[in-house]
Amino acid sequence: MSRRIDTQTQLCAVIGNPVEHSLSPSVHNAAFEAAGLNYVYVAFQVADVASCLAGMRALPSFRGMSVTIPHKMAVIPHLDDIEPMAQHVGCVNTITNENGRLVGSTTDGPGTLRAFDLAGVPLDDQRVLFIGSGGAVRAVAFAFAELAQVEHITIIGRTPERVAAIVNDLHAKTPASVVAAHLPEDLPEAMSAHRVIVQGTPIGMYPNEDDTPIPPDLLRPDHTVFDMVYRPYKTQLLENAEALGCTVIPGVEMLLNQAVLQFERWTGVRAPIHAMRAALMEALTGY
């Protein structure tokens, strides 16, 4: 049975360039259907960000927008308001149309915190090691620094300038204890000094599933390992960690829970997470 689309239908969308790979339409449309909401979610390949957001502002029924690569920074000058964490991170992945005012926010970091909470992994007083220096690491590191009571954060990567940029911004904008480290020479010591590991590089992503950024001999059973890569569902890193008895959190949990927070922001309704998870896992099997 097809869903009814009428003059009361609220529109949500993801914009990016390219955008064909996005799993968001499957996840959000499943959520709208399960919740019985008159919403629809589509994907738009967008090159002209300014015109796109002007169109959103002009359409009262255009309620929400997900923003993906390469537009997470480009949308910022065209918004009316940006929530503090998104300002600190320097990018936006969620836009909400509040009666013609476009409000930018980020759900990547808070969604990851929600994934840790659902996995039963407390972050209070933990030492957290972030591997990588890209935008996703930056977003999650700010959430950990601002919203969780972590004891210490280390950012380790191969590009000193990018690592330093994240560390300096965290120092300037949060109360967190943060230091920089360099791959690969600092990895053994960093792994021994931290219990929570957040892997934020593309290493191990399809089609290079056999790769791992962390040699198995650096893992120990008391580690919690979260890998942002979600294709494959369980990376070689997570396979190795699980075999040693570590707690593991797959990257799909970040993808799912950031979408949950978007859904709830746009609708004001509690997200049907089971329906969203089922749709996400079904969509992943197509890749």
C-alpha cells in the first residue's frame, strides 16, 4: 500500500554532491511510515547551496534537511542561526526550518554519545583516543568534550597540522584535557594509555575490508572500540577486538543514532528506532 502524499505532507531531504549513495531516504521514510507521520524524505544532488537553502526557506512544508559532503561547511553562511556545538565544530549536518528561519545543528557527535549509552559504555572519567583528524572525528570529539565527563582526549593522526587544529580548537572552546599524537610512532603508547578507542579513518572500509589501523597486538580485553566505518558492518578492527573480548560498537550505530536525533528534531515525536534500524540494515545489504 503506497503512502498518501497530499497538501499537508512535510518534506525532508538530504543534500550532497554526489548523493546517490545515501542511506538516509530508506531510514527516514521507514521511520515516518512506522510513526504514522505525513512526511516524506528525498535525496537532492545539489551544486548551488545558496539557491537550495533559499528554496527551503521559501517553502513552509520543507521541514528538515540532512547535509552531507561537500556541503557541511558551505551551508553555514546561508543559515539564520547555528547551535553552539555546530559553531564549535565548524560544520552542520542538520537544518531545521522553523517558520522560515533555518537553524543549523550537528547530530553526529550527540548521536555517537547515544550509541555509547545504548551499548552500556559510560564515558565519565574515561581516557579516549581518537584515531584520525577528519570532520567526523572533530564532530565526535567536541561532543565528548562538551557533553560527556571524559577525563582526557588524545587525537592521533598522520597530518600534524590537522591534528593540531582539532586539539587547539578543543582547548579554546571546551574544558577538556586534550593532547596531540602522531601516527604511527605514538600509537603503541597511546593504545596502552586509553580504554576507549574511536577509529575515525577510512581504513578498513569496503572494498579494503582486510585493512585495519590498529595491529591486533595493541588491543587488550578492557578496550572499548568504536569504528566509524559502517561498510562492512563489522570491520577487521572490530573482528579483532571482539575476538579478544573487547566491547565493540559498529559504525552503523553512529549513522543510526544521528538519524534518530534528526527525526526527533524535525517531528517532535519519539523515533521508532527498531524500524529505522531494520531499514538501515536492509539498505546496507544492497552494497
